[in-house]
Amino acid sequence: MPEPPASDPNRQKLKVFLLGTPDYITIIISKVNKVEDAIRHIMAVYNTSPRAKDAPLDHPDDTAAYELRLLEDDEEEYFTPLYEIAALDKKKKIGEFDVDAVAFCKVKQYNEKAVLPIHETEDDIKYKQLEKIASIQNVH
């Protein structure tokens, strides 16, 4: 993914904490890029970095195996992914989340042999159920 020019108003610097560790990379992307595109870019940067030799990604070519999450609001564990809410929706633009740091994580229930890879965690499913209940209550 090409880096947007410095004059682009949608240019965004994003700090990406890697796989639940304090290690991070910084990428420059456009706020109009989808989350899935950002994941693909993060994977490409990671796969060409020296750290990939020591700790390669389990699925270096499969964006379905990874997700971006918001970070815990904890000064000591600042790099910890937030699992109480759903991962960032891969179809949405990264700029919709208005964040400058995220956690790059493996999808907990990823199944590479499934016809359709599982993208949702149990927390994601619970969150959607709560949203559905709330929307039904708002209708009545």
C-alpha cells in the first residue's frame, strides 16, 4: 500500500502494537483505507521486518487470521488488546475509529480449514446480540 503524500488531509500515522506485546510498528496510511487493507499492510511490513525471522506470523498471507483491536485503558498494560468489545470492523474505513494506536492480534477462533473463516470472537457475537436486543427495544 503506497504511503499517502504529506499533503493528503487523510494521512494518518498509526502505532500498531504487535500480537499482545509492547513491540510496535508505526505505519502511515490513509483514513479512507479499510481496516482489512490496514491489516494487509501491517502484515506486509511485519513479514519484511527482522522480527519476522525470529517470530514469523502463523498465517503470513491470510488477513482473515488477524484483526485490529482498540487498546486497554491501562497505563501499565498500554499495549494490551481490548477484548470486551468487538474488533474493528474490517469493512469500515480506519478513519471512522479516530484512533492513533491499535493492537494487531490473531483472531482467537480462526479456522484456516473452514470454507468461511471465522472472523468473530465470542465477545463479538455477544455484542451483536446485545445490539440486536437494544434495537428491538427501541422499536417498541
